Amino acid sequence: MTATQTSAGKRPPLWRNVRFIRGALQVLAVVIVLGAIWFLGNNLRNELVAKNLPTNFDFLGQPTGVTIADSNFNPGSPVRAALIIGIKNTFLIVIVGIPILTVLGTLIGVARLSTNWLVAKAAMVYVETIRNIPPLLIILFVFNAVILQLPPPRDPATPLDWFVISNLKITGPGFAASSGAGVLLAVAVLGLIAAFVVGAWRTRYSEQTGQHHHRVLWGLGVFTSIVLIGYFITGRPVSMSFPVLDGRVITGGFGGLGAYFAVLMALVIYTASHVAEIVRGSILAVPRGQTEAANAIALSGFQRLRYVILPQAYRIALPPILNQYLNLAKNTSLAIAIGFAEITLVTFQAIGNGYPAPQLILLLMAAYLLFSLTISILVNLLNRRLQLVGN
Amino acid sequence: MDTTAATPVEKVSVVVAPRRSGPRVWMKKNLFSTWYNSLLTAVFGALIVWVVFRLGRYLINVDTEIIRVNLRLYMTGRFPSEQLSRLWAAVFVTTAGVGFFARAIVRNGRRKAAEAGLGFERSNWQDVVRRFWPIGALVVFTLSFTETITPTLLTLVAAAIGVAAYWLGAALPTWMVHRSWAIPLVGTLMFYVVLAGFGGVGWDLWQGFFVNIVLTIAGISLAFPLGLMLALGRRSTLPAVRYLSVTYIEFLRGVPMITLLLMGAFALGFLIPGDFQFSLFLRLLIAITLFQAAYIAEVVRGGLQSVPHGQVEAGQSIGLSPWKTMRFVVLPQALRNVIPAMVGQFISLFKDTTLVFIVGLLDLLRAVQISTAQPEFFAQGLEAVVLPFAAVYFWVGSFVMSRESRRLEKKLGVGVR
């Protein structure tokens, strides 16, 4: 009591000093965390040594002892190479899946709000059914009930002679490259850059004159003509290639494993149901006056969606859709259940072959973090462009 | 009195109904308003007829022999059959606990309403049926595959115990009702003792759909305190605490749950001294808890951010300590706001518990898979029978919960106030 009365000029005791308490708490937190890490790391080292496992990452250069379907990977190749193939396969699901599920999700989201009763109800049943089922179950179902029901590899279906379809592999027309294809690729990249430059010019032109920009047409035209000219100048290095069946061996064409298509289909079906809900919510969040304004200037139903509603809806929808993209990337790990050699399965197999689990799982987590980070950076860049200035 | 008041309201709504009605007008408006709508209707109509036709043919021709033979494997895995009575006892404990808890909540609600001088509207039993009928339907669906009458009778007993507990809950002493949070705790303890105590079956042998449910509930309950701490840590003014929390949350949110499960199954054993090895179930539960905590932390953070800063200032102005401000002013409002999001997290964990099958725990999905590998059912395309069967369970659970969360959202007025 006396202390409070004579506090003028006196400093509070140490245990009442806010700055001291704050500092002490932080030091305590850091010490606890570091202590825990040290304790666990120490255990890890001891256990690894006790089990005769390596404590570093040198094992990455040793042979895996596994085979990976649909690649020229042999059991003698190092663990590192297997992991890289795994990352590539994961990437192939994500990069193909994202555009498809965006379009599909948007279509279903719009369909849920359709004035057509039948369409709206069908979309609702789809969304409510699919999003309440575990994605793993959908993957297993698509693989077992769709892909494995295709004809066996010894007797595949060949519709139009363009495709070779079996339950092991699905192959369609592709491109075959000969020498000089690299040059053409460089030309194509140049063409793409030129197309964007022209598009930017058309946009500026449109803003200055009020004429229609037609930037997609212009861009496509520039790109196509550059690539076509390059194609003939480099001596036609790329040709169409159709899959040819010779016994059980398929040569030419472009395709993927049945398991790949199963994962892709299942994850697109599952994630699209979530995207559809987001799109629907975002469209509902666009003020009703916008629809009325679009109707007042006599836009058609499609124009209203394309130029008025969807651009505003996407502004709201993009952050949650980003989450769904990340979910897609993370859910690719479920492909392990049907034996598609993405990064998780490769890691799993390496652990099964006696390589140390802690290091491998750490690498696996790092790979997924890299995926997540890349996707969020890209989408956040897009998000910044879409947001209103001053928001 | 209520009924007399309700009748005229219904009459009014009939009068307000559009004058031009009838199936033809409705079809013209909703199916054939423009030429492309007619086209869409035709295409989707054909599609729906085709789907319904295929589905009908599938349901008529489907042979559920595999489900009837393996139903116990699906529900409880390899739970020892001589101990099955313990499992039923655990079910009885659960229904009794739910009954008591429901009554306690109702009584608490009425007391609080009376204290605040508000009317209390108790939901009638029709309402409860309307909300939870899919679960009842699921139980009936499951029982329709049993081969003896015993499970049905025992289920009826369990339901009777639940109703009796609700009824007896009226006689619970008030001091008990005030501490209604203790009921689930005591119930959980009894549940565990009934199953595992006195030479019973430990959690290493908890399998089948049972383990999906246990992992979901245990995962969320254990992750909640950790997630709450992480959320508070992320909002802390102490930089060190904040950065540690952010690192933990963002790291775990960036990786898929399966990597955590792999860690639990294969790497956790390396992190603890050799003498203290846990069973697979426990290791996976730890992994799930660590993973869910990061997501719960983000959910709770959303709630904390939704509480206006004026509330904190109000707490400070009446001389509450920071801890008390958090505990009595901010957290109650924040947690109320995040209940729907928590239910969402609960649903997503419920679906994700199927992943344990990859690391070898025998859950419903795993049980369903190994049943198709049995000699008498091998390679007959029975995945098309058993996978939809398993899907029904997850669908019903998720659907009921998501509807509940939407109801809560409306009731709590989240986003309105």
C-alpha cells in the first residue's frame, strides 16, 4: 500500500515491469520451443544411429530399387531422380486440373442460380452429393468403377484410330518433334510475348479512341502467324503423331496412365463442387442493382454474366478459390491409394525400401510447401490485378 | 392458443399466392421461358432420365451379399467378437450422455432466458426429427443388412436409454446442470472405461467406421485447446510468440494431412526415446491433432478478428486484466461467431479420417477395400457396391452437420450483427 502512494519517481519492482515481463515471456517461449526441438532432434539422431540409418541426406544418391510405371526409370536410378519424377507427376495433375475445375466449377455455380428449374436442381444435387463425400473415396470409385472397367491392355479400344484406350493407359493424338523443335518452341514463346504486346497496344488504343479493342483476336492472330512462319522456316520440325498399337506396345501419340486420369477426374469432380459453391455465393454477393442495370441496358443473359456479374463475382471469389487450388494440390497426395507415382507414393516406396523416414518426409513436406507457395504467389498476383484500386 | 394463432397465418399465405398458377404456367416460367431454356431442359431432362434409369437398374440388380457378410467388419473392424457386448455398452453410455446433455442444454437455455427476461422457445420433437432424420435413416439402413434381430433390439434399447436419459435429465440437480460441460467429459471417461477398462479392448483394436468417428471427435477435441493457444499466439503483441505461432500454422496448412499421417506412422517413432513407443492409433491421433490445430487456429483467429476492438477497451475500462478481458469479454463472442466454421472443420476432418487407411489403420474405407479381396468376392467388380455403401455413411454425417452449421449460422445471426 505504501508503495503505490510513494510511487512517484520510483520504478516498479522487476516482476511488475511490463517491459521485463514481455521480454521474459518471449525468451521463455523461444527457450521452450528450442528445447523441444533440441530434445526431439537428439532423440532422432540417437534412434537413427541405433537403427543403423543415415543421419544426413547422402542417401539421395543411392539406387531406389523401385520401378515407376510409364517412365524410363529403373531400380538403379538414385532416390533423387525418383523424387523428381514424383514431383513432375504431382505437377501434371495440378497444372491440368486447375483450369478444368475452374471452368467446371463456374459452370455448375452459374447453373445453380439458373432460372431453369431443372438445371438448378441438377446442379444442386451434384454439389450436395459430391462435396459431402471424402475425396479419397471418389478417387477409389473412379479408378475402380470407371478406369478399370475399360478394356484390358492386351485388347484395347481404338476409337477412330486416334485413341488407344485400355485400363492401363489412355493415349490420344499428340505431337512428335524432330530436330529443330527447340527453335520452334523459342519462336512460340516469342510469339506469345508478341501477342501480349499487341494485346496491350490494342487495349491502349481502345482506351484512347473508344473503338473496340478485339485484343483476343489480334493476339491470337499475331501468335498464330508467328508460329506458322516459324514452323515453315525451321523446316517443319513438328508433326502430328497418332498412337500405333503393335501387339501390346503403343508407339507415338500422347497419353497418360489410367491412374493419372482417375486422380485427375476424381479431384476435378470433387474440387469443382466446392468451387461451384464459392462461385454461387459470390454471384449472390454482387448487388442486385448490377443485374438490373445490365437488364436496363438490354444486355443478353450471357453478356450480363460475362461483362457485369462474373467480373465482380470473381473479385469476391478469388481468395476462397485459391484455397481450393491449394486443396487440389494437397489432395493429389491421395493418388497414393491407387498407385499413381506422385511424390507421396515415391516417398512411401523409398521408406518401404529402408531409406530413413524422417528425412524423406521432411523433403516431402518441403515439396508440398513449394507447391502451395507457388500457387498462392501466382494467384495473389492475379488477385492484386483484380481488386479495386484503393481497396 | 398457439394453434389458433397459427391457422390464420397459413390462410393468408394461400391468398397471397399468384393468381395465375398451375403446372402449365409453372412449366412455362421455369422450364421453357426461352428457346435456349427449352433446349437446356430437354438436354438435362434426357440426362436425368438416363441417370435415374441407370441408378434404378443398379439398385434393383445390386447384390448386397458382400455387405451382409462383412457388416461387422465395416462397422467395428476386427473388434474381438467375445467383447462385443462392451461396444454395445459404450453405445448405451453415448446415448445416455447425449440425452442428459441435451436436457441440460435446454434447461440452461431456459434459465438464461429467464434471467435475461426473454421468452424461451424450446424446439419441439418434430423439429429434432426434421433436423436429424438422416441419421435415423442411416441407422435403419445399417440394420437392414444385419442377419439377426439382436442388433435391432439393442439399437432400440440404446434409443430408449437416450430418451429415458433426456426425461430423467429434468430431475438432475441444478448444480449439475450449471456444470453441463462436465457431462461430455464424464461420458467420455465412462465410454473409455466401459470399452478398455478391466481387461477390455484398448484403442489399438478400435477399427471400422467406429474408428472414423472416434478419430474425428477426439481429433477436434484435442486440437481445440492447442488451436486456441496458437490463435491467441498469432494475435499476441509479443513478436517471438507471434512468429512461432505463424510459422507453425502456415507450415502445417501448406502440407497435406497425409504427410502428417506418414510422419505419425513412420517418423514419430524416431522422435521419442525407444522405450516409450505408442501404438499406431495413438501416433495417428497425435498427427491428426497437430494438423487440425493449425486449421482450428485459423478459424478461431477469424472469430477473434470479428470482435470489435471496442470490446477490449470496454473490458479495460472496467479494470479487467488482459487475461480476464480475453476470457470473459472477447473469447465468448469470438467462439460464438466461429461455431459454423468449426463445424465445417469438423466435417472436413470427418472426411479426412479416411486417409488413415493409407498408413494401415483399418477404418471403414480400408475394411471396404479388404472385403473385396476376400476369396468369395474377389475380382467381381464389387467395388461398385461397397464404395457407394461407404460413401453413404460419410455423406449422411457431413450433410447433417453442414445443415446444422447453416442453421446455427442463421440462429446466431453471424454476419447480421
